[in-house]
Amino acid sequence: MDATQRLPASLTPLDVALAALLRDVAPVSASKQARHDAHGRESSEIPELAAWPPHDIAASDGWALRASDLVGASSYTPLPLSRSPVWVEAGDKIPDGCDCVLDEDSIERTGPIAQVLAEAIPGQGIRRKSGKIADPGRIVAAWRLSSLCDAACRPRLRVVNSPGGAITAKLIAKSLREAGVEIVFVEASARDAASIAPLLAGSDCDLILTIGGSGVGRTDAAVIALTERGEVIAHGLALQPGRTAAVGRIGRTPVVVMPGAPDQALAVWWTLVLPALDRLAGWQHKAVTRPLARKIASSVGIAEVVLLEEQDGAWLPLAVGDLPFGAIARAGAWLLVPGGSEGYAAGTPVDAYLLRE
């Protein structure tokens, strides 16, 4: 995990959040199943994934600045800024002339002139532009629910997209529809609670997903909307990537608030959404056990997603706590290192879930 990225004030362990999400969730009834089957499947275009991100973007919410302007700044020696900083949200394009993002608490605006309270290095809080991906179809495949097509039941979902989550929303919609899952797809007109809250009302759905607006502080519009309509069980999970996700409930319907950035959302998709879909569908995804070709070092207290590639009958770790598109396209499986673990030694048998069946 990048220590420069701002975390929520408190983080809920992933297993605690998952247990709360799945509480009282059971396979959909036969009557619902008959209705779902009657709707059939829909096609969906493959989103443009030649490269992501297409330009430098904010990796977290905060102030976009130029690192060279912050030399010597500290809480003891605040540095006045010659111009007002620009606030960016996770996934936003980095403004011209800026090369770092500081968290909200690093800027003091009590007077007419903004003061910065910390230094930064170029690239801090930024996700750099990605190179071209040779096979974008492998990224799409990482979201697929092919095994769910054989499940006894298929749930009905409401998917609420906020501005800024278009790529993620298309990937999710495509995956669900190809698996025969009926969805109601709605889009908010703006990334604010007033626009999102009315769209959360779904009286006849088994699971609600919101995409975007899960950020900390100024940008948690979807979380605020969920608060207005139902209950937020946890916002800020001990999960990397995907720490700004939230889980909640509207009536008896479970809700997952997903980040808009596709890499962050993919971790939430694997660790929260898939277990919920498995429970609703009466299905169980099966893991494949192989030894590790190389050790995995993980941060204690944070559950981390690891991308794996099969190599000579073993799992070779490609990325830990990070899901770059290039690594996703190369990977054949993923595993989750629990928050209480420091990782695994080379040769340890681990259970991983295949990305492409």
C-alpha cells in the first residue's frame, strides 16, 4: 500500500464487512428465478480499454500541486501558496503544471491565503498514464461470471453509475448480462447525493451496486446517498486496492458502494460482489491450489489482492495490493492475503481463483 495515500479515519476489516454484507442473504426464490429467466440476456459493447489510465490521474482525493513549490513546508513552518490549489478526486485528470496530490489535511485555508503543511515528491498521489494494452479483451475477461451461468438461481441487481465510473460500469453491466443476471442500470446526472439517492430505490432487487462517489471526505456522494436511503454498515475497508468502498443495506437489500476507478473496483468486485452473487445464486466459486513460485510480502492489517500467473505448475506473483492493467492482462488468477497475514513464503500452497475459465 502507498503510505502517501490518505486512508479513511478508521478501516473495517474486510472479513467483518463481508459478513455484515452477507447477513440474512439467501439464494433467490424459485418464483424470482422464473421471472429472471423470462427476461433472458442482453448484449453489451466492450468498453474502450486500449490503455488505462489514458492520462495521469489522481490516485486519491486531495490537492493537486507542484512538488517543487512545496520544499521546506511542514506543520511547524507552513508555506504560503502563490495561488489556490486545485482539488481533485480519485480518477480525475491531473491539472497541467501539477505533479503531486496531497491529502486534504495538508492544506490550511483558515485565512485568505492557502498554506501547505507538508512537502511532496513528484508522482505522489498520482497514477501515471498507462501504456497500450495488447489484448484489452483479457481485461474484460477478468470481470466475467461465466461459472454463474450454470448456477441454479440468478439474482436481480440494480446498478447505479455516477459520473466518472463509465468504464467500470460498462464492465460490470457486460459481465452481469453475459452471465444471465437481470439488471436495472441507471445513471446519475451528477456526482452528488441529491442525484444518486433517488436512484437507489429498487423495491424488487436482490443486490444494489453503486459505482463512483465512494471517496473520503468531499467525494463520498454515494455513501451520503446510501445514508439517506438506508444504512451504511462500513465505509473505508482494510482492503488494498479498494479501501474507499462501502457496504450497507436498504431495507433487507444489501448494497456495495464501489470506487469508480476500474482497478479499485475490480478488487471490490472480487472480494465483496462475487461472494454476494454466489450466495444469491446458490453457487460456490472454486479455488485452485498451487505452490507459490516466489514469496508474497503483505502489510499486516490490510487485506491485499495479489495477481498471479501460472508458471511450471506454481503461482508466480505479479502484483501485490495493486492491479495495473498490464498485470491483469497477463495474470491467470488472483488470491487474497488476509489482513492478519504478513504474506506467504515461497513454496507455500495457496488457493487462487481463476480469472478465465
